[in-house]
Amino acid sequence: IGGNFQVEVPSTTPQAFQDLLREKVNDIVSRAAANGVTLGEGFYLGFEAYETQPPIAAAAGPLALQLESIHSVAGILVDAKVQEITAFSRQPLVAESGAGGEEEEKQEDRRAQRPRRGKDEDKTKPAPATEALPDLVLAPFDVKFTAEQTAFRTAFNRILETTPPVFVRLLAVTNTSPSG
């Protein structure tokens, strides 16, 4: 199986991100009410910091991409009719601190400092790559929810098919009724 794996970071403004966030939260809240799913107190898809203020401009696009993933997972959980979505939590992205531009400059400096092969250099050595491969930037988030076994299984299988993709790196399951 071959193919490309590419995800585009949307181009958006801080205000447009905040509007999109409000729209996505309202969507999940109304769908949860219709499906009998309880949402945790202060539910805002893990973006509580942006409920009242927009992000910095450099973070708006990466945050919009992460929002799409989180909204997809929340929608799947609601559609599977889990009992409760307790919380979404996420670590701040590098772009949220404003350090993203500095890191890109450091990477460009490192590329420029790579040694170049001269005419007399040993031709058996592989040439250094002229272009660095694109970085894979992870935007991890955690979700806590309570569900019956069938709703859990349905939701988990659908999460693996989301766009943008969500990679499950850790799964912890606690049985609420440990005795048979």
C-alpha cells in the first residue's frame, strides 16, 4: 500500500479561529444534548483559554488543525452515545508560545551549517540530503469519557478513521463494575 500522508495547516486569523472554536463547541453541546451525553463542567473542547481571547496569529492555523481533530473525536463519542465526556485536555502547541518562528530559524541555520562535499572528497560517501524531510509535528490531547462497552468499541474504531488523523498513543480503560 503506497500513498501520501499530507495534512495542510489551515490559514486562518486569530478571530476566525475563535469563531470556529465557538461554532465547534456549540455543535458538540447541541449534539450531546440530543443524544443524552453529559458534558463535563466548563466543557470547551480543551481550548478554554480561547473562550474569551483569541490566540496569537502564529498559532491560529495549527490550533485550527488541532481543533478539527478534537472536534472529530468529540463528535464520534457523542454519536456513539457515550454516557459522559468528562474532559478534553491538551498541552499548548509550540506555536502558542510564539517560539515557532525562532525554532524554524534555528533549523534553517543548522541546515546552512552542514558541511558541503568538495571535488576531492571520497565519492563513496553518500551525499548529505540537500532538503530536510518535513517535520512531523504532534499535537497531543487527552480525552476522558465514560461509556458502555459497545459504545466504547464503536467510538474507538471510528476514531482510528478520522480526518485529520488521530493516532492513539495511550489507552487506559477502567472497568466501572470490576466484579462479574
